[in-house]
Amino acid sequence: MKFKAEIDVMPLDALLDPQGKAVTGSMKNIGLEAIDGVRVGRHVRLFVEADSSVVAETMVEEACKKLLANQIMESYSYQIEEV
């Protein structure tokens, strides 16, 4: 079976996000003062061949923990669907 995983990796709320701060400042510069608190992260899409959704989820979880997210500085969430 083939599964698609959509993964979002974001900086932890307790940490500074210089890129998000720069984007927030730019919003004000282009007249969008009502937009505030921007946080910038990454979106990763990947495909997994697995026997079941449980196996696919285990593989995605391992990929997130070991490679895609630095758990000291980032959090992650994902959704998996069969394709």
C-alpha cells in the first residue's frame, strides 16, 4: 500500500523565530498591520510504501524524530492518508 504524509515542522513557541519576526515586520511595511505573530516553518510531503497505516505512521514518526525535526528547537505534526 502507498501512503502520503504531510508533515509540518515549526519552531517551538518558547524560542525566537527571526524569520517570522522579519516577515511580521514586512507585513507592517506593506500596509498589513493587522497581521502579527508570524512563525515560519517547513512543510514536507513524502510517500511511504507500507503494509498498513500503522506501519506507515511508525516510519513517518521515525523520520520526523531522526531527520526532519530538531526536537530541541522544533515541533512537528503530520497527517497520513492512503493514495
